[in-house]
Amino acid sequence: EDQAETFKTMDESFAELAQLLQFRDKEQERAEKAKARKMGTLNADDVEMDAWDKEMKEYLFERKVKATDRTKTPEEIAKEEADRLHKLETRRLARMAGDFEEDDLSDISDDEGGRKRKRSKKEQSKKKRDHSNPEELSDSEDEKEESEDRREVRFTADGLVYLDKDGNVVGKVGEEKDEENDAISEEESDGSDGDESGSEEEDSAAGHDLGDSVDEASAANSDEDGSDEESGAKPVELTKGMKVQGNYRAKEQYGGKENWYNGEITAVRKDCNGNTVYDVTYEDGDFEDGMIQSNVRALPKSQEEMEAEMAKETEVSLAKKKKLKAKIRAKETIPFVFEVPTTLDSLHNVIATHASTGADASLIIQRIHTTNSVRLNHKNKERMQNFYDVLLRRFIAVGDAIFESGNGGPDLERYEQLNSITKTLYAMSQDSPECAGAVWSRRLGIFQKAFAKRLRDVEVVQLGDACEGEFTAWPSTGMLLLMRALPHIFPSTDKRHAVVTPALVLLGQILAQTPIYSQYDVVMGLFCSGLMIEYTKDAKRLPPEATAFLAGVLRLFADDVAAALSRSPLPSLGSTSKGSTLLNLRKELSNLINEDDLGLNNIRLSLEKDDIQSEANSLATISFALHLVQQAINAFGKTEEGSEREIFSEVMKAMLCIDGSRKDLTLPLSVKNAIAETARVASSTCASGEERRPLQRRKAASAKDLAIKTLAPRMEDPSRYSMSKDKGKTQLQAEHDRHRREYKREHKAAMRELRLDSAFIESERRKAKDAADGKAKEKRHKNFAWLEQEQATMNQQVRMGGGLLSGGGVGAAKRKAKSGKLGIKKGGKLR
């Protein structure tokens, strides 16, 4: 009561105090703050809080993602892909053997059996309702097919028949199934059994719900029964509890009239003659015993039951078609798992057996690598190393075929084959770089030896045109295309590389030493020059052989070819014989003056034999040479030493030889524009009026190199430290904000230390308490153990008998001790 009185007094006093308080008007404050924000007169604290609120609200709109699994290793990815292919191969072999036990045929569509699936009656009616609107647009062919399929099923004296929209009979139900089953049995190569649908069709033909009264249909049913007997259909076995139709009191009917009513068999028995008779109870409650079999027949199936059976038969037929289609497809499908071919002939045999197009050949190579990767098993290392060399030789063979026959059309797609082989070579190089480097080094050694032998054969064999099948010292197209794929497999920017550096040296040797006789040689040389520029442009290493060859090719189009070639920087071009067709390139180029509408942008240098022998090859040659010159100037020009003039001096001299002064050898307009563009690029990059210092082997040390490296730590002055949010503030305000932030940091640090100390003290207190409680518990358990041992001793003495103790207690012993017959010593031992 005193407490209640006290609270009541306090409430009354608070009411008096509340009248003196002045609460803030929050709506007015919000309006004032919004006005100040609009005018830009907010103080620093409000601005900082607004920025913080804005940042917090932005976090609400950030995309929330769930944690995913870790990134899989290359070994795990390779294993998953290999397992997938092995699973597909197992399914393919099972389908070929006709084993569909665990196959759901999910990759085989329903309409792949060769003909369209028949629509059920419900689907037809639904389709009809969907297109009931005459203004709705639809495909005319589909409408025509649907109108043909819209046939009505009716029960007649001849059984179930199809009626068209005019009411004419177009066929019986089940005939088309027999035709389809016959077609399937003819298509099956293994002689599989046909559908056993004769009895089911006869049963479905009798399926129509006639109702309770069937007088009107008795004649039709009798005809149908007669037809069943004539056709030899197997009668339906009648059992107890089966729904049937009974001929009510057939013996009592006048004139053999039949009255069939629905009922149920209640009993099946034998009469005295051994014939089977039936007891039938009708739906109206009446019953009849001892009915013979001719007066009892199975109840016709309802329309729903017939449709269900038809759907089931259709499903079984579709399943058989799908299995047949799956079996045929499995035989035609390329295997998913292959053994590793270790020779080129074995690889060609596999491709010839299973591939029909270039895409199939590429797919086979990819599957060989996927199912036998070194990442799956280190024991595959030796076989895959041999397969790597086989792929290199396959690449060269496809490249040589491109020179002879071109791309090969959409069936072969030889360029796509090279792209696919390049991707496989890159993946195998990532799997085992050591094996890939060893195979490439051995292959480059073979290339160098073959090139040296061709140079020696030049002294004894007459040079000719490779397009005509004659001897040439230049490498084959396939070998150069393989060198084109090399920088896509290994890095070309390394200072020294075990594969790229020897390949670059070999390309330089080919350009510098190979004699030139025909247009094929010029095209191969331009391709090698482009490869060298591609190898070295990222690393900024100058290929002098490439620039010298480009200068020599430009001299082939000079006004005076013989004089220009005599000053060529390459001896191979300078010694071009007078009978060579290269001396007529300028004349062939001038003959294309009327075909200059395409321009140089549509001209491409081709490696195919037919294009090299064409008249437009001269235009492609000079356009590609000028393009490479521009690429080289952009890649290697503007050096720090200003040595561009010396680097491209021969190229500039060669371009000056093509002045176009001869009227009988007029240049096409597109060529003139390309030469002018190349000269413009060269003048803006290589021309310089200033004298250049001589090239130095080593640069002078800079101030940064001469400076002594200091190891003293860099210290920051906290008083001079400023944050980006302090920009635009006065020095006093910035210092105030900095002190406030420092106070917050120190306060958080102190609270953190206090929490850690509290947690440590609490843990030590609990450890001490647990130790004290453990000692007490151990002592208590020891006492309990001693008491249990003493009680066990007494119980043992009781079991021994002899009148010593009984009952497990000491009462008897005390009574005997009083009588003087038994004494107890100190310590509880008996005497």
C-alpha cells in the first residue's frame, strides 16, 4: 500500500512538471532541415550524417547473392567431363544391344518415329475449341491437317468406326495401328516381335456403355458376338465379382427373346454335368442362379476405358518407336570414348570409320583428349605425348590440303579443323607443358633438318613453281600454318623460350636464305614476314629479316625492276633469274587497272593454289606487303633513340622506286592510295630533322639507379593527415572533426579491451571454480567407492553361508556376540 501511494504521488507531481516542459516540434524541424539542405546551409555534422544515411540506404539496393561452391580445379573439371562422356558411351552401347532397362529415352522426342502421332479425341476436341473463333488466324497447313484429323468415333454394327465431318465411314478403329505395327516390324532389323493387339482391339471394339436397358442393341451385340466367334477371338474369362450382362430368364422367354441387364457374378460353380454355371445378381436387386455361359457376357467397356486403352496402346507404340529410333541413332552416333591413337595412320583410320564431315573429325579429336587427359591419370602421359605429335602432323596434313583444294566447302571446313586442333593443342599444353615443349622442340628440329636438305638440293635440282608440282626450297603451307598457331599455344613475349625462340630463329633463316623463283615463294615469304612481326611486336623485338624481305618485295613492283632488285638487301631476291615470272608482276598489276573497283580492303592474300595462280595475286601481294610495312612501323617506330630512319631505310628506298612515272605501267588507283598512306605513316613516325646520337650498347645510369636505396620506415605526421571528407572545411573545423574521430577510435578501443579483459577474468574464474568442484567431487566419489566395497564384502560373506551372517546386515552377528558364541574384533573382522 505504501508503494502504491508513493507511485500515485509521483504521478501527480509529474503531471505538474509536464506542464512546464516544452516538447520539440519534429515536423517543423524536418521542414527546416529540408529547407537548409536545399539552400546548402547545413552544418558539417548534418552534412556528414546525410552522407552516412545515403551510404547506408545505398547498401539496401546492392545485389544480394548466395554463397556458391568453390571454384573447381582443372583436374575436377576434367574428371567431370570424362565421366559424362563415359556415361554417354555406356548408354550408347546399351542401346545398340537393345538394353533399355535404365534408359528413360529423354533425348528422343515423340515425333521422331517417322510419322506424326495421332491425337486423342480429347486433344482433338480441345484443339477444336481453341480454334472455334472464325476470326482467329492460324497456319493454313496446320488447319488442314487438323481438319483431316477431326474424325468422330461411333459404335455401329460393324464395331467402332471413324466418321468424317459429313457422317461418312472412313475406317475402323485399330486398322491404322495394325498398319503402323506392320511398318515397325518391317523396319526392325533384329526381327523383334510385333504388337499383340488383336484381342485388345476386339475388346475395345465392344466397348460402349449401353445403359441398363439394352433391348435396342441386342441384335447388334449378337452380331458382334458372332463376328468374334468367327474371327476366333479368345473369350473373356468370367470370375466372381465381375460386372457382366445377363440374359434374364432366357428359358422362360417367348420365342427366344433376349433381355440383357447389368449385374454382378456372385458365384462360379460346376453343375452335375461338369459345366460352368454362374449366379448373377442384377442391379435392380433380382438374382438368377445357374446361368450358363452363353447367357452371361462381360459388360462392355465405357468410352473412358476405351480411350484409356487406346492411349495406353499409343504410348506403348510410341515407346517402341522411340526405342527403335534410339537404337538406330546409337549405331549412327560417333562413340564418346576412344583409345589414344599413337600414329597418324591410326588416327586417320578412326576418322575414316566414324566421321563424315570435318566437324566430326574435330569432335573425335576433342573426345580423345577429354577421355584420356593427363589430368585424369598420370599414366596417360606417354600416350598423350605421342598423340600430341600425331596432332601436329595432322595439322600439317590439313594445311597442305588447304593449299591443294582450299577450304573444302561446308562438309570439310578445313580452316575450322585447324582452329579446333589448335584449341586441343593448347589444352594439352596446359595439361602437361613439359611434354608439349619436348614434342615441339623435336618437331622444330625436324623442320630445320628438312629445310637444310632442301637448301642442299637447290644446287642439283632446278627450281620451279610449287603450284605446278615443281621443286621449291620453301616450306609447305601446312608447316607455316603450324608456325602461325604456335604463338597461340605458347607465350611469344618471353625473352627466351624453349619453343618460340627456336621457331623465330628458323623463320628468320628461311626468309634470309631461301631462294625465290615464283609467286608461290613470294607468298610464303610474305607469310613468314607476317609471322615474325606477329611474334615480336608485343615484346618490341625488331625482326630485320622481315623488314628486308618486305623491302625486296616492294622492289618487284618498281618501274625498273632489274635495277631495283640489284640493290635489294636480300641476296635471294637480288639473284632472281631473268626467266622468272616475278619480273612481270608490275605488268600484271598494271593490267588490273580496270578491275580497281573492289579496292584493297576486299583483297586478301590467299594460301590456296588457285588463288596464287590467279591474275589478281599481284594486287594481293603488294597490298599485303604495304599492310605489313604499316604494321611494322606502328609496332617498332618511335623509339627513344630515334633509330627509325636506319631501321626502315631500305623500306623507304624501295617505296621510292615505285614512282609511277612510266605511262605504259600505270598503277591502279587503290595501290597509289595505299602507297601514299604508307608514306604518310612513315613520314610521321620515322622522319626527323634532328641529328640522332649513335646507338649505345648500354644506357647511362639514371638518377634513380644511382640513388642509394633507403631502408628507413616512412613515418606519417598525424597532424598533417587529412581525409577526403575534410575538404572544404576550415582548419579549426577539420581539427575538431579529427579529434572527434580520434576520440571515437580510442573509445572503441578501450571498450574492446574492457570486453576482452572481462571475458578473460570470467574464464579464469570459471576455471578456478571447476578445479575446486572437481576436487570435492573426486573426494566424494572416493568415499562412495569405499562404502560400496564394504557392502560388497558383507554380501559376499552372506553368500558363503555357514551361519556367519545372514540377511546382508550385522543384526545376527550382534545377537550371537551377546550370547558369547561369536565375537567381533576391532576393525570388523570375524574370528
